[in-house]
Amino acid sequence: MRKSKTIKEFKNFKMTPEVFKHRKKVINVLYELKNMGYSLPRIDVRIGHSNECNTLAFAKLNQNIIWISERAIEQTENKFYHTVLHELIHTIYGCEHDEKCHIMSTYQPKVVYSKSKLLKIFKNYYNKYNNITTKQLEVAWNLIADKVII
């Protein structure tokens, strides 16, 4: 199934050197996470303008595609990380908004946590949604190893 590159709530910008620079900033966050040891799927990144005035970004649940507005990219580093990690949790794990969670609340808080605290919250989601698969792989690996030894 082919991914849709557009959504009605967002106008994609044509690729220019400036748009490429913005896109690269988002992709650098993905590389940073991978370099920290997170195993992430390929994420499609689109840069553009939100048609809804207060929205910084969008993501399709469980479809590995995010749309980030220029306004989100131009925020402070912590607010930028908040936005990108929020959208990654939506698109990778299919999580809905959670008003009790700093990173997954509907609206970006006026005071955003530090990058390190945001990464700790992301790690909690990562561990929660990857733990089941990891345990299943460990059990399967042990079964295979037992059969090979015998």
C-alpha cells in the first residue's frame, strides 16, 4: 500500500534548499535516536504549513509519516524536540493524546521539559511498546537454541 504524501490539514512545501535544511533538522533527531540505540522504522518527513492556525505538526497513527510546520522547526530546541517526539509516538506506536502525559498532551505545555527529560519519556513509550516483541523474540530464540543444542 502506498503512503499518502498529503493531508487536507497541511500544505507540503516544494523541496528547496531552505525546506531541505528544515527537513534535515527533523531527520537529525531520528538519527540521534537511532545512535542512542533505538530501533526505529523509516519515517517519512514532510515540511510545510498547517492549515489549522495553532497546529505545529501532524502524524498518521501507525503509518510512519509526520508533517512538521516551519513554525515548529523555528521553536526553541526543547519545544522542537517535544513536537518531533510527540509526533513520533503517534506515528510509530499509534498512541492517542494523553492529558496526563507531558509529551502526549493535546497542546504543547507553556513550559516544556528539558531535552533529557523528554527523551526519558520517549524511552518509556519505546520500552512499553517494544517490550512484548522483545520478550517474544527471546522466547523464540531460546526455543531455537534448545533445539540446535539437542
